[in-house]
Amino acid sequence: MQVRLDPASKRILVAFLASPKTPIEVSRIYGIPVATVRERIRRLQELGLVHMVLTFVDSTGQMRQYYEAALPIDSSDEELVVEL
């Protein structure tokens, strides 16, 4: 099965390759609205490309969820195609 990812999903996935990040961090890095980042993360999780690695409540009472890419991908292509 092949999955074609839109540019926002690709940027989010590439961000998780370097190190685990929160949706807010990805939003700040790429200028993608947080709601869009969270939506795309849910889709990437459904595809098995991203998984949550850490969840905790910080000192301000906000829940922090860190995600990372679940597999190595080739980020050099303009259009990312992942074979599942």
C-alpha cells in the first residue's frame, strides 16, 4: 500500500525524525496552526507513521505530549510516498 502525504504532513513527519516534539513545537517550527498539526498527527498515527513517546503534566498544569516518527523515511523527495 502506498500513501501520499501532503506538504504539511510531510513537514510534521520530518520534524519528528530529528527528535520527539510536541504539536506546539512543530507548529512554531513550521508556522502550521496547532489544530492542523494535531489533526495531521492523528492521521499519521492511524497510518502507523508516528507514535506518542511521552505524556506528562507540566508545572503549569498543561498536558504535554511528545511524538516521534515510527520509522525512518526518505525526506529528500518533493512528494513523500510511504509504502506500508
